[in-house]
Amino acid sequence: MKFRIATVSLPAACALLWLQSALAPCALATPVAADVPAAGDAALARLADDYFDQYYFPQNPTAATTAGIHRYDDQLEDYSRAGVERQIAALHAYQQRLENLAASGLSERVQGDRELLLSSIRGSLLELEVIRPWQNNPDTYSSGISNSAFTIMERSFAPPSERLRLLIEREQRMPAALEAAHANLRNPPEIYTKIAIEQLPGIISFFQSDLPQAFTAADDQDVQARFAAVNGQVIAALKNYQQWLQTQVLPRSHGDFRLGAKTFRAKLLDDEMVDTPLDRLMQIGLADLKRNQAQFIRVAHELDPDKSTQQVLAELAADHPEPRALLDSFRATFDGLISFINERHIITIPSQVRPILQETPPFMRATSFASMDTPGPYESVAQEAYFNVTLPEPDWDRQHTEGFMAQFNFPVISNVVVHEAYPGHYVQFLWMHRIDDRVRKLIGASSNSEGWAHYCEQMMIDEGYGQPGVGATDARQAKLLRLGQLQDALLRDARYIVGIRMHTGQMSMQQAVDFFVKQGFQSREVGEVETKRGTADPTYLYYTLGKLQILKLRSDLQTREGADFRLEQFHDAFMQQGFPPIKLVRRALLHDDSPTL
């Protein structure tokens, strides 16, 4: 998944919504000791409230809707150059105010809140001033407005007619957003323009079919008539945008998507609080890749010593459900996983409510195979969580469909459910309801949320899930489940290596596709999608990065606690920190700033 931090429903490319820590719910705040300087903590809380209420949500109404704050539902982001400049000026002002608030006058947890907020602002400024997707990524606009409509459609936070009125107001501003793209886009990378063009048919279909169908229950005919007119204008604007991209923008799309080493390092520092040198990060990633390759080859040999690894991999890829049965295959894994988690005391599951499985929305399908879409932390009415799975398109030929379905073989399906739901993203989301700390409630890091979900894949197998009688019927199926987990680990290892090498000029896109296939043991179709994603999601090393950080934290805590260490207690304590960068979780659990890797 893109992410979209998995515990939130942020878009893959939501325009002018570039806080590098995504909005999401979080965990229980640590009580403040009596001798803590409460005045400083209160000052930080007031500044944070001012930031969210006076700047962030008014400037990012789609994010407000996503978070469950509905006072901006009739508004849309200002996509104009002037709007970008206003955001930059405001962010610099808040950065200065935070830097003027001395960390020494704050309690330990609130010091972490200050670091979170500062890192988030710095990450936003890096996006707006240096990376500049508003200037070089056409998908920012088309997928951005689609997500703005989707957030009104997907959750029944108000009666259909009321939400339709809000959607009309938001849609009225969408043609102007696409016009802003004409003024803002300057020499985008060819791959960005191609991705935008690839996604536009699904986006147009979404406005033509999905939106009207979703609001058939709105019984106010005048509102329906207004919607038909305004929605038609958006569809026409999107078609014009598609033609403009194809005929005018694509021929002059000669920009470079690569960040370069300096910006890559800055993004890692702002988003994940990781300052490890890139050459050291590469050594760590390659070592993990080699470990997982060796394990994969060993398990494949145990399964069939007379076949090569590639032959075993081909058999694994072919063992998948029919596309029409894919969602049911995902759903069938829930009971066994939940029972295992409870019986083995893996982690406390705060609620018995399960996520709703559905097909991935059209505008996310080009770069996402599966994702978790949960309600925002302030959503009090429409609290359903959606587990999105991307199905093959009906017009694909058999070869394309088979290549795509290779990623959804039965062992990998089990692994994906661990990652997205139990005990991965969905369980983390359930924990996040309990926090009373607004910064931790609204800001987090991908290396935590995606790192946690990826860590869970390995941890569950290590703890015994997938053994005969426990998620598997026999020893062969148990080995297949381990093979599926290792194949997904190799996918994340390949992302890690490709992200660094592509964006530092050491690897071309074709070499990246080949790396996913040859070193990551993925199908070519998967490698192509993953490479495209990596062009605009440069630091998607955060899956493996976060997993390795969590494993090191657990090992360090085990060493400190010895026989008193309990896995469930560790996981519950981890959840109680929200999902800030692992650096802050280490500080809370170990009370030091020791290295995270």
C-alpha cells in the first residue's frame, strides 16, 4: 500500500495535503508527573491547537473530512500557486513559534510531541519548496479531487441529501483545481504524467458511475438536479484534463523524478527521524535481503528438492483463487488469526468489530494492491473500517490477469491479512481510539505504522501461526505459509534497495523492475507497479526499516527485562505510544536515545 498511512484514509496523491506525517488516531497519553513543568506543556498544547485549528484543517478540508471534522466538508483545497505560497508562509511561521518554545521546559512525552510537530512541518516544507509535487506531478490534481469526493461518499456521517449538498459545494471548486494544474505544472517526469493518464479513466468512471449510484437514496430532487449539473462539469473538466495531459503535457514531460541523495536524507529525517547515512542504510537493507533470500531458498528446497527455487515460486504463484473469489478468500482467514492472537497472548485486541472487505476505489488501483482505510480519530458517526483489495480489471487478457494474481496466492493472502488487519494496521487503529494527546492523535510515521504491520508478518509465523493445526492443515502448507511471508519480506526488501538506488541515480526504472523480479522474487507485473510507485513514494523503504527498528527495540527490551519480558506486554506498550517514529517509542520504553538500527 501506499500509503496512505494504513491507519488513515489519506489519498495516494492528495493535492496540497503534504504533511509528511499522516493524520491518524493514536494511543494513551502517559500521565504527567507532579514535578513536570505543566506551564510549558500547556503552552505546547495551545500552540498545537492553533496549528491544527487555524492552519492545517482550514487549508486542508479533505484531511478534515478524513479525520472526522466536518465543518469544512463544503470546501476544497486551494490548488493555486498563491495557495501554495500561503501554506509555505504559514508553515515557516509555525516552525519559528515551535523553535522558540524551549524543549527543556517540557515533560518527556511533550518534548516528543514538539519534535513530532516540528518534523511534520519541516517535512511539509520540504515537499512544498523542494520536492514540489504541485509543480511536477499531474496526479496530484486528478487523484486529489477524486479523493475529496470519495471522503464525502464513503462514510455515512450525515443523511444522503445533506452529504450530497456538501459534495456539490466541493465539486463546484474542482474545475478550478484542474485549471490550476495548467498554471502550475512545469516539465513533470514522464512516469508521473503516464501514471496520471493511466488513473484518469478510473477517476472519470468514478464520477460518472460510483458517485451517482452512492447517492441514489438522496430524495431531494432539486439537490439531485444540481448534483447532476455540477458533476457533469467535473467529468467534462477531467476529460479535458486527460486530453491535455496526453496531447500537450506528455510530449514535454522530461523532468527527473529522482530526489537525489541530499533530499532523500532530508525526507528520511523529517518523516522518520532517521539520520543513518545512506551507505549504512544500504548495507542494512542488503543484509536483510540476503537473509530472506537464503531462508526462501532453504524452505523452497524443503518443499521440493528436485525443483529450482524459480519453479517452486512459479507453483506458489499459480496457487491462487479465482478473481471473483478473492475477497471471500481474504475473509476466510479472519477467525483463525483472531483465535491465535487471543490464545497465544500476542496483543490485546480492543474491539471485536471487524473491518469491511471491499474492492479498492478506482483512483487508487494503479499503485495499490491492498490497503486499510479506517475512520478518522474524530469521526463519531461513520466508524466503519474498510479493507481494500485490488482485483484484476475485467478487460485484461489471461496472461496479464495471471501475472497480477500471482501476488494473491493463498499463502500470501494470509500474510496480507496479518499485515492489514490482524494484528497489523487494523489492530493498531483500534488501539488509537484511546489517546488524549492531540499531537499524537494526528501525527505519526510510516516506519511505525507500516513497520509494525510488516513486523507482524514475521512475528506471527515466528510465534507459531501457520503450523499444522494452527492456520495450516499439514507440514507442507506450513512451509508454504512461511514461503509466502518470505516472499512479501523480499518485496519490502526490494522496495528498500530500489527506493535508495533509483532516487540517488544508481538504478534506472528498468533495472528496478528487474531487481524486483530477480532479487525480490516477484512477478514482472508486480515489479512494474512497484517501480512506478517508488518514483513518487521514494522512501518506501519504511516497511523494512520500521520492522528492523521494532525487532531491535524488542531485543534490547528483552535483554534489559530478562525473564520478566512478555511479548503481549511489549506489544501493548508499543501501541500505547501511538505511531510516532521509533526513536520516540524507544525513548518511552527504554528511557534513552540509543540507536534505532
